[in-house]
Amino acid sequence: MTTREKPNNLWVSRWGFILAATGSAVGLGNIWKFPYMTGEFGGGAFVLVYLACILAIGIPIMMVEIGYGRRGRGSPIDAIRRVARESGRSSGWSLLGWMAMLCGFMILSFYVVVAGWSVSYLWKAISGGLNADSVDGMAAIFGANNANPLNLGFWSTLVTVTTMLIVGKGVQDGIERNVRWMMPGMVIMLAIMIVYAMFSGGFGQALDFLFGFELGKLSGEGLLAAMGHAFFTLSLASGAILTYGSYLPDGSSIARTTFTVAVCDTLVALMAGLAIFPVIFANGMDPASGPGLIFMSLPLAFQQMPFGTLLEIIFFVMLTMAALTSAISMIEATVAWLNESKGISRVKASWGTGIVLWIVSTLAMLSFNVGADWTLAGKTFFDWLDYLTSRWMMPLGGLGMALLAGFVLRNEIFKAELGLSKAQHALWLFMIRYVSPLGIVVIFIDALGIMTLDMGAQWPWLLAALAVFVAIGEMLSPRLRRQLAG
Ligand code: PHE
């Protein structure tokens, strides 16, 4: 069955992959973005749509990416070119790999700034610098931390250097060795925080807030934010999962590992919600306070509670580790490409990439001080990096990868890679050919402002669109029909 390439690198075990991929998936997206987005978009309804997107779009596309990686055994550019060639298709499809690699690099350029906030807050918590008696006071601390570029730049540089040090050491000795202790450590710290939250007095309210599913409450914008976040949180279309998949040993089941990673990622996001919101509610604060939620409201809430400083320290250590295990995955694609295709040693490739990254991330960091008014269409450089990647590059890349796997490549490739039963394969084909692409197209329609979506009212139209998609697709290339007919 295998016409797979020979791998350059492999994880020591399937667990190495699961820990590394979960480390990639679990990051600032789970602990910083997910709670504040849930807060902003009103709680349970957002959570429900987000879960649906993970299932319908995220999981099928993650299987595709790991499949490309393992089949093509290389960086996104090389792996996609090889699978396309294997099916007798144009190597031009490797453009998808270029875009993914660029996307991972761009995300990391602003990610190190947020990770830098986390490390600087850890330092503040330890050194007693997180003292204020109101949200305004905390906002002032946050503002002061951002205002001096030398200060903020110091912390983001620290994150950049640490990331490149780990990546430079290689797949097994750098990445796998570090995720092996960081991931369990993170889960233990999160568990301590949840137990603490249970006794804070706000736990019941937090449960209601997170799981009180009321679809009517969700705006069209919340729906789209949930879809974009599903890509971001699973590290899709950014080279990370694909490159990690290229190190996956031959015998491991892609479906099983994908489910494990997606379930762990989702659990951590929900657990982060259960650690943060009880403390917020117990202190009568607003869950909808935006990106500053964990940097302003949360430290303030902790201060008013017993052992607050200790919990603050645990929280920021956990956040920093989560950020680091994601950061290394964003740059692995670039380093692997320089190493495998250009023959540059990993150490040199890491430092070279690190220098370019440092320059771009410094520009992103300046968005919070001297460059605050270097804006284009009202967005700073930092905002642009976030907006372009989450709103455009990830969904577009995901769409391309889904269509390539669903319509262009020989069906045998994914039959061999995924090794699913007949019915499971049919379900996967249905998702990858129709459901995931339609979901993504919906994001674009909204992002282009062509139409404002309102799921509550328009779902019958979406179902009709899906039926039309399936009819046209199966007329032009009756793959699913054949799979079902056996
Ligand atoms: N999934 C990471 C998070 O939730 C972010 C990420 C995006 C990591 C893209 C790798 C690639 O924080």
C-alpha cells in the first residue's frame, strides 16, 4: 500500500506525535482567545457552534493534513508537491504548501508578542508588580507594560529565542523531549486551577454561562468567529500539523490520533473556561471584557482571593508553556523546508529563520507603542497579521487542501493513509468534499460583506446549498456515489 517517501525524521512513538500535535493545538487560542471570545459572543451558543465546526470542518481537514504529511514525508511544500505528482497532477498545488508555511510564520510573528505578555505577567506576579484595586488600575499596568518598546521587546525576544533554541535541537531531541514534560505539567496546573475555581463560589454560574446553549443568542458574527477559531485552535492550514504529520510512523492510525488531538484541544479550551470564569463571576466581573480578560480582570479577581498570587503564578506558567509548545510548531515547517530541501543544518536554519522572525515580530510589537498609529484601514501591523491569517489564509488554505484531497488526488491515496472502513470513508469523503468547503465558503461570504449570515433564520438555505453542492459534485466526479455503491 505504501508508495510513501522515506522519512527524514520520525517521532519516537505515536504518543510523541499526539503530545506534540496537542501541544501545537493547545495554546493562547485555548486559554486567551477562547474564553474572551466566549465572553464576548455570549457564552453557550458560541461554544455549541464552535464544537460543531471542530467536528464538521476541523477534524476532516486535520486528517487530510496529516495524510499529506505522512504520504509526502516532508515540509508542506514538498509533501503537497509529491502527493500531487503521485496522482499525475500539477506541482503547482504546492502553492498551498507555500501559503501554509507563510501563514505559520505570520502567526508566530504576532503570537510571540502575546506570549511575551504572558512571560512578563509571570515576572510581575512573582515580583509583586500586579497590584491594583480596580480594573482601571490593571488596565494601567497593562498599558505601562506595552508602552516601552524596550520592555515589551525584551519579553517577545525571550520567547523568540527560546522557541528557536528548541526547534534547532531537532524533532526528537528538541520538540518531542520538551512536549513530553510540558504537556502533562500544563494539564496538572490547569486541574489545580479548576479545583480552586470550584471553591470560588462562581462555579455554577460559569457552568451555566458556558453550557447554557441558546442558539438564538448568537449573532452572525459570532458564528463566523467560531468557525475561524476552529482553524486557529487546531493549528490547521499553517504548516504545523502537516509537518508534524510527516514524522508520524507508518502504522499509526490517522483517524484515531486526529480524534485524540481534537478532543484534548477542546477539553483544554473548556477547562480553561472552567478555570477562568468562576473566578471572574465570584468577583462580580464582566465576562465580556475582551482580549484583556486574562491580563486585567483575572489578575484583579485573583488578588481578592486567598492564595491569589500563587494561583496567578501557576496560571502564567501554564499559559507560557502552552504558548511555547504552539510557537515551536508554527516555525517547524519553515525550518524543515530549509533543512530538507535546501540542505541547511537545523541549527543554522533555526537561527536564520529566527532572525527574520525577530525583525517581523518586532514590527508587530511596535504596534503597541511607537507604531500604534502606523495603521492601514484602521488596523495596526499586529492586527493585520492576525486578521490576514485567521480570516483569510487559514480558511483559504483549508479550502484548497480539502478540495485537493476530495476532488483532485487519486482516491487510493487517502484510502491507504486513513485506512477507514467503507462507511467511515464515505462519511469522511462527504465532509471533505461538501460540508467543510461549504462551511468555509460561508466564512468568505461574510468576510467579503456580500451577505450577513444569520444561522438562526437561514439554515434551510444552507441545507439547500449543501444539496446543490452534492448534486453538482457527484455529477462531475461521482466519487462518493461509487464509495457508497461499493
Ligand atoms: N493552535 C494554537 C492555539 O490555539 C495556535 C496555532 C495556530 C498553532 C497555527 C500553530 C499553528 O493557540
